Amino acid sequence: MQIDLSSRKIFITGAGKGIGLALTHYLIQSGAQVWAHYRSLTPELKQLEEKYALLHLVQGDLANPLEVQSVFNQVTSAAGQLTGMVWNAGIFEGHPTDLSTAAWMDIWHKTMNVNLHAVGQLTHAGVQHFLAGGQGGQMIFISSRAAYRGETADFLAYAASKGAVVSLGKTVARSFGKQGITSFILAPGFTRTQMAERFIQEVGEDKVLAEIGLNELTKPEDLAPLVALALSGAMDHASGTTIDFNAASYMH
Ligand SMILES: NC(=O)c1ccc[n+]([C@@H]2O[C@H](COP(=O)([O-])OP(=O)(O)OC[C@H]3O[C@@H](n4cnc5c(N)ncnc54)[C@H](OP(=O)(O)O)[C@@H]3O)[C@@H](O)[C@H]2O)c1
């Protein structure tokens, strides 16, 4: 059953590939108008834009706070009042313990800039936007199983950034619910995208499969119906919740 999002205007970050691309596709098919941010334009996103008038693209590097603001401003000037936002863009870069402090901290800062600082800045702008509109809206934070389970030794910054995103999403839910703003955190486990593929190849697919409760790894499109449901408003009374999407690999 396809969820009807025909009255909705949604802003999503990191839509060029992976989970962001799959969510964008599903949201448009559900009838939403979507403002999709990308950093690098991919043929897949370009094809969607050519096919669907409901899709509008905005480019920017979210590691740069000036570009974060510019992307947000471009989206809201074009869209008017948004009903939903999805903070999906993120990086997963390793920094092994045997690196020098400077090199290790370099990845730490890079990770925090994209995975946390940009999300914080967008959340602030997004809450102001929803409050000014007077109708509230839904905000979705794409975190990770790593926020709860922890990550492997090379990914300390990634796990810490995703843990902070969980706290941010919960606090938005507690703080602005009375003004109609609801917030949901999605915590995927391994999902077949470029981000996870390198790790799956390194560790071996059999080993990754052995760690999950289902027969196959999660695909990006598996996440889409639930995100659409949250953006429809039908889940508003579950605001603040974390939705685990890890094929029964980690329960908390
Ligand atoms: N795949 C998994 O197993 C998994 C598991 C748990 C959580 N997640 C989370 O799910 C989200 C999407 O990940 P994915 O698996 O779809 O990864 P992906 O295929 O690597 O896509 C990541 C997206 O983020 C964008 N991005 C990265 N750095 C950016 C920057 N500085 N400015 C703007 N955009 C930037 C990328 O743009 P470019 O194409 O230009 O790089 C890309 O569109 C991330 O937040 C990730 O942490 C993924």
C-alpha cells in the first residue's frame, strides 16, 4: 500500500545515492513535492528529476556552514512552507587508532562537521521554519545502529556523531511537540549502499549475514515506507522514538 503524501512538501539531504536516493524516489511516488539536496549530481538523481515535476534539486557541501544555510534558504524560498524534513546526508570514514593524533582528529572533525554540525544547523533552521509557519511538521534524523550498539574500532567518530544525533532528535520531540513539531530517529544497520559496501567487501558478506536475523541484508528502499508513514503525520504520537532498521541484528 502506497502512503498518500500528496499535500506534503519535504526537504531531504544527501539524495544523490544510497538511502537518500531511495527515500526521494519513494516520497515522490507517494505524491509529495520533494526538495532534494545533493553534493554530487548522480545520473540516477538526474533521471528522477527529468521524470518527475514534483522533484526539485539543490546543490551544496554540508561540510561548509555557509553552504548549509544557503541550501536551507534556497529550499524554503522555493518551497514556501515545508511539512517535513529528512536529515540523511552523512559520512562513514575510518580513523584507526595507530594514526597520529593530528590525522585521527582530522577525520573526527570532518565527521562531526557533516554528521552532526550540519544536522544541528539544519535542525535549528528547520525548527524556526516550522514555528514560523504555525503548523509544525515532521523531522526525521537518520542515525545508525552504531549509536546504540557502538561501532568497530576504526569508527569512533562516526559512532559518537550518530549518538549525538539521537539526543538531538529526542530533544526536538520533547521541546517542540506542543507546537506541532514531531521528530523520529531512524537507526539502520548495514544497508546495501556505497557507504556499507566497502566494509561488507572487507569483512566478507557471509560474516555480515551471519550477524543479522534475516536472510538478506537491508536494501535502501526497505526503509522508505516507514519514513513516508512518519512524514504523513500518522505516527505523530510515536514522536521521539527510534526506529531500528537492522534486520534483527541488534535490539535494545
Ligand atoms: N548504509 C548503511 O549501512 C548505513 C547504516 C546506518 C546509517 N546509515 C546512515 O544513512 C545515511 C545515508 O547513508 P548511505 O548509506 O546512503 O550512504 P551513501 O550512499 O554514502 O550516501 C551518503 C550521502 O551523503 C552525502 N554527503 C556526504 N558528505 C556530504 C557533504 N559534505 N555535503 C553534502 N552531502 C554529503 C553524499 O553525497 P556525495 O554523493 O556527494 O558524497 C551522499 O548523497 C547516512 O547518514 C548514514 O550514516 C547508513
